[in-house]
Amino acid sequence: MNRGVRILLLSAVSAAVVAGVASSAYQQRCDARDRRRFPPPGRLVDIGGRRLHLVTEGDGSPAVVIIPALSSSVAQWFRVQRGTAEAVRTTVCVYDRADIGWSDPPCRRMGFDAMADDLHALIKAAGIETPCVIAGHSIGGIVARRFQARYPEDVTALLLIDSSHEQQARRFPWRAGAWPNLKIVLGTQAKILGAWRLAADLGLLHRVDEGAAWESSLPEDVPAVRSFNLSTRERRVTVWELLLLTLPHGQPADLGSLPLTVLTVANRSWSGYPTWSRLQAELAALSTDSVHMTAVSGGHNIHLDEPDLVVNVISDVVRRFRAGEGHGA
């Protein structure tokens, strides 16, 4: 290698190192700035050395606790939360899992049982009345079922909203299952976050703002959601939870006669829909007291596409409990 080539290579490596350091510094500065700019809309509840962010609306029983989807914050659920609290005059809670939104990071990477234990600690520390209705969306559906299996006395009914299935990684064809998740993981990891954030701040990445607007159930929450979508924490938790879903996690536990409602989205244009439909039917069969509903429109994030439908479904679960059909009633 001649001297000129060596100089060029050294210059390129030096430039890459400088750019990487500058990107990291800009990212850290912006993350710190956003934590000051956007205080939590709810309260931070200490669960034993860590805090989870909890937002509560309404008053009454049974309380409803909503578990959002993969790396999703409470901001996606405010419209449904407030609508349900008003419709049936009950307490409706939604929280950020560890390392999501305004919640503290975990001490170690968490599996589904640890997420369920976190929820149990939150319910006890926050004084949420039990037994309660647990509603889980997507990956939150697995957390909901693990919570019920570990703390059955705290659950009066389950609502699974287009819920993930513990065996979906094994049952899906590779092209429709694990591979899309791994592609997202690789693409997410490849992002140079500081440069990505700078481009967004300069108005060069309009899809960041469009995504934040879509993920915010209320317009005033768009700036906070945008900041979370550009954060280091968002990348970390998205990668981890996607990797969790690329592995099988045993069979869903039988629910006996626990009141169960399964809300499934009809997305027949998706190549994996036949498998998804079978998995949803299996979830509905976990209880002898189940209702399986299929939405005629809206996508996987049906709480954003059709919030009124989700409000009605949650409200029906609460009314069933009050009519004396609920577990432990």
C-alpha cells in the first residue's frame, strides 16, 4: 500500500470517528433536553428502586389496566382511556413498561414474566383496586396472560386486542414472521441516531413527524411522541422486544372460565393473515367464557384507527363484570 492510499484511509477513518463522536454527543444532548421539555403526563410510581409511569383517568370499579404494544407509550391510548372512563364511569389506567416513554430502564433485559412482575408491583404500589380488567394490545397481550397466570387473584377479566401469541415465531412462515422482525432490528440498529435526529430537526425526515402524529391519540402529544421516537431508549427497547418475538415462548396458559374477550383485526391482504387468524382463534379458545370479535376495518393499531370501537369493547367487558358475570363477582 503506497503512502497516498494510507493517508486517504487514515483520513477516512478519522472522519468517521469524529462524525461518530459528534453524532453521539448530539444525541445525548437532545435526549437530555427532551426529558426536560416533556414532563410525564402521569405519575412516576416507585416499584422498588425503579419508577414506572402511570396515567389514570376516571373513578370506579372494576379498574381497567391497559398494556400497550411493542415499544409503545401511553400517548397512543389517551383517547381510548378517556373515552372508556367517561362511557362506563370507571378507573382506566395505562402505563409505560420499563424503558418506554417516561418509565425508568430495567436493571437487566426483561422477559415476559419479568414484565408481568413489574405490572404487579405497579398495581400494588399505585393502590389500584383489584381484581381488575387487564387489556393487552399486541405484545401486551402476552404480558397480560403471563400476569394472569402469575397473579390470578388480581384479574377479573382479560381483553386481548390483536394480541401476539407465544408460538407465533414457530408457526409463522419465515417470510411473514421472524424475517420482517429481524429486518427491522437490523435497520434500527444501523441508524446513526444523532445524524438521524439532526436530519429530522432540519426537516429532512418528514416521516418522523408523520409517524409521531399517527401514534399520538391526541394532537397535543405529538412533540413528546416525536422525541421518544428519536431517542436512544426507543431504539434499545424496540430491538429487544422484536428479538423477544422472534423466539417461541411456550404455550399460552389455559384460562379456565375467566371472562375473556379477543378483538382481532381482519387484514386479509397480509400474507401471514391465515396463520394469524388461527392463532387468534386459539387465544379465544383458552377460556370457556370467551367472546371473539373481528373488526371489519382498521389495522393492527386499531385503538388509533378505530378508537370508538375499542372504547365500546372495553366498556362491554366492564358492564359484564357489573352484571355479575365477572370472575369473583
